[in-house]
Amino acid sequence: VLDFNDPFSTEVKPRILLMGLRRSGKSSIQKVVFHKMSPNETLFLESTNKICREDVSNSSFVNFQIWDFPGQIDFFDPTFDYEMIFRGTGALIFVIDSQDDYMEALARLHLTVTRAYKVNPDINFEIFIHKVDGLSDDHKIETQRDIHQRANDDLADAGLEKIHLSFYLTSIYDHSIFEAFSKVVQKLIPQLPTLENLLNIFISNSGIEKAFLFDVVSKIYIATDSTPVDMQTYELCCDMIDVVIDISCIYGLKDDGTGTPYDKESMAIIKLNNTTVLYLKEVTKFLALVCFVREESFERKGLIDYNFHCFRKAIQEVFEVRMKVVRSRKHQRHLQKNKRPTPNGTPRMPL
């Protein structure tokens, strides 16, 4: 874990905070998204009674710390150094139980957001209106509208209209939680505009309907093209990744169980009954490109594969630039530490 006061720490590994009242579903979200836990198994999770920190480093782009806070945290407790925590935070996710009376949650949300904003105005504030699987469609919309209105009215009354809150309807029993986390993580990826531009160029030159760049471990999509995201399309892509990884784990390993089930040769084609083809190709060790292609366009598979080769090469160049920046910042941090004087006032000798 990098030093909290390190000026480069948030750029090397952004921090995401999971906050909310007790039993709102914070730990369940983390276990389902990042540990592949079955939603039904989360019913047996115990309440979190201390701050849990975890590194999520599944790929070159999905690389951050996630902090799960107990619901009973008290910002006024002198032992709780909220300034230190908020100073290095990239996103704050506040989880609200939609099936409970959320007035207390809104009061805690207001306190949390105002405190965090004073310390770090650059934090992205993400509100998960959670457990909506138990609500009707009309009730979901009404609940989201009510929470949105009350939360923004509280900020307006405090003279903080410039704080932007993003709202998501989520449930661990469908893909909405992965969709919401995808949107949160994308805001922490400085290369996002470049990735989106590369995807737009790729689909326009290949006759592809829709393309996602997925992290295969968490099923978070770190980028997509500029066309709107359809929830059903996203769910099909997630299901395809599950099928590919499961089959690869069964048939892709050697007889002694060694090897890697997902590698640079990994690819899959699934033809749907609506004249659409799902096409998956490995991009990097943990990233996959999943495309929606019409059957008539997929007949030009050679062109698609050539364009994909160019796309993968461009992604690797983006990754190489990012690693050079990270190494440069680490080197600068190392030099800064060596320039600090020793306790007796003499400068440190370079290592």
C-alpha cells in the first residue's frame, strides 16, 4: 500500500470507497463483483466491523484499491482521520438500500459527501440505489427520482450545487451491479477517450454493430464504442465470457492441470438465432474484445481479424505509454525521498 501522503499514489493506484449504512449490501457487492461469489451465498456474510482494504489488480487498466467501510463509522470520532482517507480517493460509492426507509441513509450521504468534497473536490460521487430486484419497474423509477431529488435538494440547501452525484439502480441478482461498477471504473481510467476512439475506428472499418473491451476476471467493461449500451447486449457478453472461461478451464489446461486457460490464442464464436454473431478475441492477458456482428458482415472475417490485429497493437502501445509514466513517477518519488534531509539535517546520499 502506497504512502497516503505520496503525491503520485492516487495516479498509480486509485482508491474506491464503499460506504453506506449497515446491511445496505456493501460487502455483498464486493464479493459478487470481485470474488465471483454466488449472490445467494452473500446471505451468510457477517456484518463488516472494521475497514477492509483490498487491492484489485486484475489487468493493466483495472488497477485500484477498494475500501469497504462498516456502516457504523462516525466521522466525528477523533480516532477517524477522514481527511487522510478522502485525500487519496478517486471515487466514493455510497450504497442505499432501496427496500428500507432511506431517510437516515440520505442524511449520512449528505454528511459523507460534504466532508469528502471539502478535503478532495475531485472525488467522483457514485450513488448505488441497491436491492432493486424486489421492486416493480414503476417503483424503481419513483424511488430513484425521490432519492435523486432529496439528495440534490440537501446539497442545494447547503450551497453545494456544484457537487455532481451519479445514480445507478443496482442488484447483485442481475448484471446491473457489473454495469454500474463499469461506469465507476471507467471514470478512473485516464486512457478512456483513447480506448473509445480506437473502438469507434475498429467497428466502423469492420462492419461491427457493438464492441466492448472487457476485464475477463471481474466482467467489468473498461471501454465501449460511442453507440448506446443496451443492457441485454451487455448481459449476453457477460454470459459469453463465463462460457468461454468455464470451457477453457475444462479443456484448455494440460493433463497435469498446468497451463493458462486464457491466452493469446483464445477466441470464441457464438451464433445467435437472430442472425447475430458474438465474437470474442483475447487482447491482453486479462482483457478481451467482445463484438456483436451481423452474419453478413461476419463473412468478411479476414478483414475483421486484420483490423483486430491493428487494434490490439494500438492497445499495447497505450499500455506501454502508461507503464512508462508509472515508472517515471516512481523514479521521481524515489528521488524526492532521497532528497529529504536525515533527522540530523544532512541530506541523504543517493542509493
